[in-house]
Amino acid sequence: MSKPKLALYWAASCGGCEITVLDIEEKILDVAAFFDIVFWPCAMDFKYKDVEAMEDGSIDLCLFNGAIRTSENEAIARLLRRKSKILVAFGSCACDGCIPGLANLTTREEILDWVYRGSPSTINENGVRPQPKVRVPEGELEIPEFYEEVRTLAQVVPVDYFMPGCPPQPPQIVKVMTAIMTGAQLPPPGSVIGAGDKTCCDECGRTRQEKRVKRFYRPWELVPDPDQCLLDQGIICLGPATRSGCGALCVKANMPCRGCYGPPPNVTDQGAKMISALASVIDSQDPEEIQRILDQIPDPAGTFYRFSVPASLLHRRRSAPAA
Amino acid sequence: MKEQERFEPRIIGFLCNWCAYTGADLAGVSRMKSAPNVRVLRLMCSGRVDPTFVLRAFQLGADGVLVAGCHPGDCHYQEGNYKALRRTLLLKRVLRQFGIDERRLRLEWISASEGEKFARVANEFTEEIRALGPLELTAALETGPALELEEVRA
Ligand code: SF4
Ligand code: SF4
Ligand code: FES
């Protein structure tokens, strides 16, 4: 009998999701023995045309990491969707948009302007901008189009499972791969796998008190007490607005949770959840004082939606409508 | 501009049961003239207005959102309106970063006897949003997930 086929792909991502697959250590040998790896651009030499030549639905499992930023990302997402029985949004970029998705707080034009004109290290006297198509003596060259906005994988194609995390943690990957390889019953399509069903706070051993915050601190401004809840100490910790699953890794290293496991179950909008949680810990009833305390948070949207701007209800920044 | 071409803003009003809603009701029974643009949703307390409700209202086509509760010190659940105050101030900053004019979200204290204030706020806010123009998030956001019942309960 031929082995089940496995594909791995990276779209708009940092490569961390590729490394985390290798971080399952010797278990990778089991995976390689069980599956026939038919596509994995980061590690093996396959071409897109190899995938195009495959029969529809012939890939048993596709782990797709990365957000959708360019026309190439979108084309491969559609191709792999067609070829795969099970498509997994693997990692925060594919699930929620993650760090590439922060670009949705600015515009395409602002990004291009900064990179090709504004930044101090740019020398571009002729004001050259990348063009999707360009003629050179050898013929026509084509590069992918850079979209106006970053989208999640599920905003482009139907997704069977969501595996959050930046990156998904190796013990969770082992759990999921073992379940798949032993033929265990998988949860209904659309489910989050490889994560918990509570919040990061539930995995955190710190002592919580009645929260009374008069001042917020950036993580570098103080050495936090290792036993007390970070939020109680005025450090913005996204624990209450983040799904469990990592084992509160960052918090154990005395750093606040940034929210990489995405919103917890039954929460659509991670940032809204965090706004709600923060509003409960601030100790003031005076509008001016509240404003002063809030002003200590330099970038609320980028902090509360660090991993989820594209998946959020507002999705991206609007340019102000013409008055 | 001709009367029928005038932009009619859609405004969602989250009103607390004990003060603001009663105030709005009073405006109604006293036959005060107040803009019909504010569509009222009654909640037990302004502290119940989850920021998700506000964002969802904008996403589904609201041009403005009014949150109204009891005056400071008068909330029937002690702290709810202060919570609403802190949430609103923080949410306004986030809205600004998403390119949404923060005036589209407004917080007001309206007591049960202030029917007149409700009418004035509804009229003023409607005119303010009319001047700001339509927000039109709906079309661009059709990929947004649906609000689940569990989320309302959460
Ligand atoms: S807010 Fe952070 S530090 Fe506090 S309990 Fe939650 S995860 Fe732990
Ligand atoms: S503590 Fe938060 S940011 Fe850190 S790995 Fe866990 S979910 Fe991600
Ligand atoms: S009951 Fe009116 S604001 Fe809380």
C-alpha cells in the first residue's frame, strides 16, 4: 500500500513554523517514515508544477503556514486546497494573520513608499517601484502582486483545522501528528487542534489578586516579581485574551504573554477581549486620570492585536473617507 | 442638498435598563422630538457593553455607536458605568488606529428623568455622524466571522 501523502508550505511567514516541525526531534523520523512527503519547498526540491500535476485530493494532509500577502500566496493556497484532503492552517500567520498581519494597520502605499523612498537606507534616485510585469531584453518577467491587505488562510479558502501558535509548540505538533498517524478520530472540521480550550491564564501558576493598576510598564522598565500575575504588576499580559496550549511559556520566562495562540474559544476578537480585561484592572473612576493611565500604552492596537489584526472584526485600517 | 438625498446615519444605541433606557422612554412618552436614527438596544447595564458589540455594530453597518448609562455613582451595579468609561476611552484609541474617527463612538450619562437629555444627545449625535458621513465597513469586511451565541454568553 502506498503511504499517505504530506505537503508543507510557507506563504507570508518568517520560517519559524518550518523550524518548529523539525523541533519535534526524533519524532520527525516517524513522520517521515509514515508519510510520503510530496511537497516541502523549505526543505526539499519540489516545483509548483509538480503539485499541479497531482490529482485533486491526492494529498492526504497539508500543513500550510503563513498568511496571504501576495498573489503567489493566494494561488498556492488555492492549488493546495484543491489537491489536499485535509488542509491545516498551521501557525498564527495562517490562522489569524500574526506579525505580517500588523501591516493591515498601515496601507500598501505607505509600505511601498517607506521601502522604496522614505527609509534612510533607501537609495532609489529614479523612484523605481516593483512592477508585477516588466520587459527585459530576455523577455517578460513576472513577480507576484503585493496585495492591499493581509488575509488569513481561511479568508481565502476553506480550512479544515486551525493549529495556532507562533510557532505551534512541538509537544502539540507531536500530539496532532500522533493522532493522525494512529488513525484517531479527528474533531469536526473547522476545529482548533493542537491547543487547549481555556485561556493562557489557566495554564499560568502566578498568584492573582484584585487587580488595581495605576500605571502600566513596558517589560523592560522593571524586573517583575516571578510569582505575581504580571497584569497585577502593570505589565500588559494577554493571558486573559489568549487560548491555552503553550503551557504559558513566556510567562514562565517572566515575560508577558503576547497572545500568539490567538483568541480563546467563543471569543471572536482577541483585541476586544483584551480591552475589556484591561478596563477591569485600571484603578480609577476619573476620566482624566484614566486617560493618563491609558496613554502609557503606546500602541494599543498593535499590542492587543499583535497576532490577529486580519482575523479581527475590523480587519484592517481604513483611510479616512474624504470629507 | 435635497431632503431625500440627505445621508441618514445608522446609529446603534446601547442603553442601560435602569437609567438611560428609562430616560429614552420618557423622551418618547413626553413626545419630545428625537432623531429616529438611533436604534436602541436595552442592556441591563452600560458595563455589559462588551467592546466586541461595538466593533460588531460597526462591522455590520453602523455609522455610529452610542453607549449610555447611569450618571457616575448611580449605576445599579455600582461599578458598571466606570468600566464602560474605561473601555470606551481605550476602544476610542484603538478605533483611531484602525482609521475610524473616534467620534463615531460616544458615551453619555443619562438619568431616568433626563428624557430631554436623551433627545438632545440623539439629535446632536445624529447630526455629528451625518457630518462625518457613512462608515461603510460592511462591504469590505464580508469575510468576518459570525457572532456565535456562545460569544454573547461568554
Ligand atoms: S494575566 Fe498573564 S501573568 Fe496574569 S495570570 Fe494571566 S497569563 Fe498569568
Ligand atoms: S505565553 Fe502567549 S505569547 Fe507566549 S507562547 Fe504562550 S500564547 Fe504565545
Ligand atoms: S445600571 Fe445603568 S450604567 Fe450600570
